[in-house]
Amino acid sequence: MRRLSTPELFMTQFIAYALLWLWNDHVAMMLSLSFSIISLCILIISLLADAIEKSKVPRWYYTLMITSCITPIIVSIFFAVIKKGYFDWAHPF
């Protein structure tokens, strides 16, 4: 099976998060924050474990984790700029 390159991985995640933002911005905000924080924590633990004892983790794993941390944040900022900071869940009336 062929692995996705970093730009393909970024665009795939970008489209998935963008569709989520178009569907429901509240759910998208919560999932974007959650996934980026969870990915960041896993990345930090992986880096610490690798610093303690060298492992044979391939380089693409770290690329995947960094992309998974950054993409939801970029999509969130993109939609915050498009919506000019007006989210349906923040202004119910």
C-alpha cells in the first residue's frame, strides 16, 4: 500500500475538517481542539520515549503526528477568519 505524502495528508485532513466546519461549527471546534491536543500529547510522549531510548519509529510517523497537530488549528483559524469570529454556538440569539 502506498503512503500519502505530507501535502496529500494535509489536504485530506484539511478537507475532512472543513466539511466538519461546514456541517456544525460547534462540533468542529470541539473536535479540532480535542484532536490537536491529543495528537500533540502523543507526539510529545513519543519524542520523550525516543529521547530516552532510541526506537525504530519511522520518520513518517512524526510527520503524521505534526500534521495531525497543525491541520485542525489551521482549519479553525481559516473558518474563524471567514466567519469573522461569529460562531452560531457563541451567539445563540
